[in-house]
Amino acid sequence: MNHYLQNLTQLISNCAMENTYKMSWARAITEYLVTNKKEQLIHFDDLSPLIFKYYWNQIIFFDLNQSPNPNKPPVICQLVKDEINKQTSSKPVLFTRVENKIEIPVKEISDALLKDVSHRFLRLGSESFEIYNLDKKDRTLSILEPEVFRIYSDILFELINYRWTQKLEECNSSPRISKKVKGTDREQIRRGSLSKFKGYLYLENPERRCFITGDKIADDESIDHVIPWSYLYSDDLWNLVLVKKGANSSKSNNIPDEGLIKKLEQRNHKLLKLLKDHKSDKHIEELKLAIDNDYVRKFWTGCRG
């Protein structure tokens, strides 16, 4: 293996991480070099928007904690959260859709990179690796072998995602973290059509009453995730109900109270009984599995934590 690549992968694989800064730094360097084919010198201001993008997507869609203390997020993450809170829309939006409307705090991010990341990334225990030459005064780094990043970028991205996921699993109880990291990095967040679940839901709720309000639904029918999609990152029959669109919108990504959870548990038992004479399929099997393993209660407790 190329000696430079060996050192680089050793750093990514084994570096100590108080938070996810080092992985966002490594990913930003790799992405910048892949995008800018002839560049070797990188300014912190070039990396700041990329790092902002990674944290924006992970936070706005999944609210993933990037350090062990959720009450004291890393500085860059707090900067991202502050910008997210300025947005009037409650619907999560990918960074690339709004980047022209956002004022990225490049200077503040650059300050954090200078103080907490740039020099620490090169150290592994008492040993220091030569990956780039760092000029703290000019806030630049000169990559010693940029072509290694470009040639092996796919491998590096996968390794970075793996380490990033490891850290997130220490700091979050949320399921499917690896899929969430991969989805946000490549901005491939897709919500599938829920229309395929209507037949099951109509069977249990023939009068089509709103799960939240109890009112009869007219022309404003919607299918809602009781436990927020942003937590589960999955469409499952055991977590889907019919609601009025207005009730769905007002609920947003809020965690349901225990009353709704008990109601969902009862609904699932009733639905499974109604489906006992139906030919079994993937969704019915998942419903049974959810009841047998108490998924509703377990995932609800997890998203509250």
C-alpha cells in the first residue's frame, strides 16, 4: 500500500475523537480535492461551507448529537443550529436547496477549525503524521500528496463514514445511523410513497377517522408517522396512521405523548387480528414482529432519550 495512504487511513481509523470534528474535516478535505482537480493548497474558508453542509443535513433531518453532551454541542454544530432556527419553514430542507439563502458563518467555523481540529488531526497518540503542511497564520494547508485523496476518494469516504457512524452511535440512541450518515452525505434522502399502506389502514379504520383528533376525514387525508420519520428513517405499517393534513402539519417532528403511543399499540393489535386471514406479506410480517418485540414502546423511549 502507498505509504502516504497507509498513514492517512491509519489516522482516520484510529484517531481519538471527542466529537465528530475530525471526520467532518477529513471529509471536507477529500471532497474539496476531488472537486478541484488541480488544487493542492486549501484555505480554511474553502472547507467551512462543506463542513457546514454536513452538519446542516444531519441536524435538520435527524437532529443527531455530534458529541457526548447534548446540552453543550460543539461550536460549529451550534452555529449550524442557530442558522436552522432562523429558517421560517418547519419542513427539513437539504442544504443544497437553501445554500444561496443562508449566510454561512465562515469566519466562526474557520476559528473552530484552527483551534480544535487542524493540528489535532495529524496526531495519533504521541506520533505525528505528515499529511499536510499547516500554516496557522494564513489558515491554509498544503496537501503533500493530493492525488492520493483523489484516486482513493471512494475508500476514504466509506472509511470516514464508518468512523463518523461509530461516534454517532456513542452519542445517540437513534436507529439506522449508518443509513442516515450516508444519506445526508450524498443528499439522497428520499421518503417513499405511503399510498401502498392505505389498504391496510382502511381495513382497520373504515370510517377514516383522524388518529390524532378522532374527527372524520373529508378530503384532507394524510398518512402520518406516529414516531417521527426523522428518528426511524423508515416507513413501517406499525407506525403509520390516517390523519387530517392539518393535524399532521401541526404535529411536525414532535415526539408523541404516551396516550398516542398506547393508542398506536392498541391499533396494531386490532389491525393484526383483522389481517390474520390475509395472505402474509412483508408489511404484515413486520407488523407482527413489531408487536412481538414491543417496537412501538422501545423506539418511543429511544427517541425521547
